[in-house]
Amino acid sequence: MALGIPARMTRGIMSGTQLVCDDNSGAKIVEVIEVLGRRGRLRRQPSAGVADIVIVAVKKGKPEMVKKKERAVIIRQKREFARGKERVRFTENACAIIDEKGLPKSTEIKGCVAREIADKFPKVIGLASSVV
């Protein structure tokens, strides 16, 4: 069974959504301020799903991280999406902070990670405790 599998992604995360930062980079709660790589329709909010890159503002965490802007990849989303003939959803929206090259800034990801990010971010999958 291949790790990275295609899915018909229903995007459930928009600007203003607060996410749990599930790595040990120092951020705890972040807020999405921009979705990268989405071209939108006029007056429609750009949305993101699993494996999308977003710009986030750190709201809670270590004092040196708070009020900083960072890049993050979405590793879980609460909204249900289709994976083949089954439907997948998680209990919370979560992300992991990455750098400009797509490499994670942390050394560990605490929760589970969706399989859809395996093709774009193999280093993030390597840090995860479990892949669902």
C-alpha cells in the first residue's frame, strides 16, 4: 500500500481559523492569515485543506514565538473529506510549522498526520508519531 494517496479534498480551513500547532516548535495556537497557492473567485474566501501551505500568526506559545508570522502545513482537518470510497475526518484542525523549503522547523509531531501529505512533505511524515 502506497503511503501518499490521492483524495478529493473538501477544504474546510479559511482565513481566521485557529489551529492547534502539533509540533514542538514553541507555538501552541495559531491563526490562519493567508492561504498560499490558491487563486480565488471574486469576493470568495480562499480555503485550505490537508497538505496545503498557509501563513499563520502565532497566538499562544513561547514568548519568542508569539506575534510572529510563520509558514505551516495543515496535517489534520475537522471537515470530512473523501479518500477513495471512504470518508475521513479528524477531531481537530492542526498544523505543523515549516520553513521556506518545506522542511519542518521542529523535531517531533505529537499527533497523527493524514496520509495525503506524504508526497509533498515526506520529512513531516518522518517526524509524525502515526500516519492515518
